[in-house]
Amino acid sequence: MAVMRAVRLHLPTRTLSVAEVERPVPGPGQVLVKVEAAGVCLSDVHLIDGTLTPLYLPGESVTLGHEVAGTVAEAGPEAGSWRPGDRVVLQAGERRDGTVWTRGVDYDGGWAEYALARTDTLVRLPDAIPFEQGAIVPDAVSTPWGAVTTTGRVRPAEPVGVWGIGGLGAHGVQLLRAIGANPIVAVDPSPAARERALAFGADLALDSADPELAARIGAATGGAGLAAAFDFAGVPAVREQALKVLGAHGRLILVGLTDQPLTVRDSIRFSYLQQQVLGHYGSEESAVPQLLALAAGGRLDFSRSITEVLPLERAAEAVERLHTKQGDPIRLVLRP
């Protein structure tokens, strides 16, 4: 029996460990991928701390990791044109019986030497894009892309706000810049995060504790308020603050995850201005190939997004650094 190293989360105890497990064998319509890079996401932190719990996981343990890139190591029967050596990015989930199962949550992910994938979840990774940059596109980039283009329906020249300039928010700013939103207002309590926001394309970066925040946003938008506000932090106070600076027909898009309730304190204003609150999760299947094509074509640059690459054995350290924001990481990446 062939074995491999994998980072396993035991759900009943929320214990993380590096273990030797059986290496999967690809079945019909599947390939085995040699993992070259796997991103560490705040969702992984929430799985470990118990904020999130898998909906469909059949057992008590799972290999984490939903941001994965590598090369095809072995193709199973009916694998189509996929061949060993092909460079690939794995979609962050797959559809099963009408529901979406998330890789590294509901079934084993890519914090391992090898990962099993259905062929319909593979996207070719252009040679020009390094594995660590390709790996973060599912979720770290595709989730804000879906939030901006599909759920938020942002149009060129619309004023927008981004709360939380971490791994998702920084890419949200970059993508909003790419589609022509104007102005882009970034909000974060961290000075380093605000500097990052400006580097990624924000026009204005504000401290969430600034008592003049609403007035500054009003001035930046000519008194109209924001057309769209994105909560990438998943913090109730952020959502309340964002609602106060939305304009008429403004949309608040909830991307960051939290188990805390949402409160609309001024419901009269909310209704009078015909505002909306929209939940967002993940992205359409077309997002990853779109973003890889944009990066390969020089329209997007993810080289600044990789804070550090760590070996698989330092997964717990990576999780802790992301949780405590040590060094203000955008994305930490594991390399088996």
C-alpha cells in the first residue's frame, strides 16, 4: 500500500496533525495530482477553531486545503485528455447530487503530497504562472471575483468600499481596480493593511476607528455614498458601519463568514433608500479559468500575494500566523 503525508483535522477534537495516510488511487473520471502548492485560508482557521463545521463530511477527519495546484501524477480510466505531467489548478469544490461539496472541508483536500480530483474540477495552469500563484486563485482570488462581478454586480465608475484588507480583501481591491470601480475606499484598522490596499489599487484607505470615516466617504463620493460595500472581515461591527455609508440602492455584500447575527439598526433608512444585503460564497466554475487567463495575459499580477512558502510540517504554524495576523500575511502557501 502506497502512503503519503497529509495534514489531517480530527473534527470531534479539532486537532490538527501531520499523518501518514493511504495514497488515493484515481477511479473513472479522476486523476491523482502531485501537489506543488496549497494555500492557507481563514476558512481553514475557522474549521480548526470550530466556527465552521463540514456539512457533508462522511467521517470524523479530513485533509484540509481547498486552494491547490500541482501536476497530474496518474490518470484513471475515462480521464479524457489529461496526462501525467500536466500542470493544473483544482477547483475549490465539486457538485454532488445537486449540492456543492467543498474540497478540504467535505472531502479530502490538498494539504498533502497528493490529492484526488475529478477531471471536471481541473483547470490547466499556464506555464507562465508559478504553482504558488496558481494555487491561491481558487478562493483567495475567485471568491472576491465572484463577489465583485456576480453578486455585487459592480459596474465601471461605481464608488465602492472594501472592509478587511487580508487575503480576500486585498484581491477584492485589485479586481475592483481592474474592472474600473471609482473611487475604491479601503477600510481596515491595521496601518500595514491600509498601505497594502493603496498598493493594490485603492484610492483611499481609512482606519475603521476614524470618527470622520463617514464624512470622508461622503466627500470621496460627492455625497452620494457607496454603490457597493464588501465585508471581507466577517465582523458585525463592520457590517453596521458599511450600512451607514451606503447610498441609494446600495448593496452590502457579505463575503467574510461569521456565526454572529446581522443587525440593520436604521431599517427606515434602509428601506427608504431601497438598499440590499447580499450573501456571497465561492464563485462560478468559470471564475478560475477567467482569472488564470487574465494573469497569463498580464492583466493581473499575483506575485505580491504570496507572503511565504512553508513546508507541510509547518501547517500549524501557518494557521496560527494567519489567525493572529503575524506579519500581516496575504497568503501563506504550503509546499509538500
